[in-house]
Amino acid sequence: MLSTILTDAQKKFDGVVKSLKEEMSVLRVGRASPALVENLSVSAYESQLTIKELATISVPEPNLIVISPWDATVKENIAAAIREANLGFNPMVDGDTIKVPVPRLSEERRKEMVKKVRDLAQEAKVETRRIRQEKIKSVEEMEKESKISEDELFRFKEDLQKLVEQVNEKVDGIKSEKEKELMGL
């Protein structure tokens, strides 16, 4: 019973780490990559779709992303979504494609990105603590209802804390790796 709760907590913690990695992949480091734009949401066909669902994304040069929509009617929507994402890009519609020059990062922009990295890492840690509290609360209820002993509750809290520490180490590792990447160290 408690192992099931721990397993569920581990799955949620893994989700937090996965989500953090996805959010970090969008933060650019001065070179073009499809990951910078592929998950941006675009209004098309009366719904919200990602760019990768609407187009082919290529990187022919280190500082250029080329987006080729499968349907030319959505190219303006894609360009608008990139502008509205506030990533510092200025997409240009060129025939049936959208060219997105990726400018080099200024020192000021790098520092902004590092701050964003730290904020994302902090949000991940807050979510981890929220999950921990949720699991502890449910197990404390079980102990109050005499379904488990006080010793089992104590062991559960210890095991859960070990999981939380592992997640926090992963989050810190992801954060410092991205900071180094952004600052060019």
C-alpha cells in the first residue's frame, strides 16, 4: 500500500523533471534549433496546434530556422505565434516558408535567461514539495485511521524525503547545466 503511494510519487516527480527539461529546451543559447519553436502554440483551424503539427522545421544554418507549413494558409498565424512568444525572434514570411533568424544573445539577454532558468528550477522544486505534502497528508490520514503504524509512517516519510532529495539534485543539475550553456562557460 505504501509502496504504491511511493511509486505514484516517483511518477509525479519524474513528470516534474521531464516538464522542467522541456521548458529548459525552449530557452535558446544563441544557436538555432527546432526545439526553440516547435512547441509554440498556433491558432489554426479553429483550435490550438503546435508548430511541429503544422509544418516541417529545419535548421539550414547555425543562426537560421526555416519553417515550411504544409498548408500555406497558416504561415501568417505561425509567424504571429513566434512573435507573440516573446523569444526575441523576428520571423519573416518568405514565399511559402517562414525564416526565423536567431540573433546572438547579448550579455543582458543571457542574464535574463539565467534568471528564467533559476525561476523554472524553483517552480519545479515547489511542485516537488507540493507533491510530497500531498503524499504525506494521505499517509497521515491512514495512520489516524489505524491502517498503518506510526513506525510505517516514519519510514514512509524518510523514503519520500530520499526521493525528494534525488529530484532536487536532478533539478539542480539541469539548472546548472543550462546556466553554463547560456553563459558560454
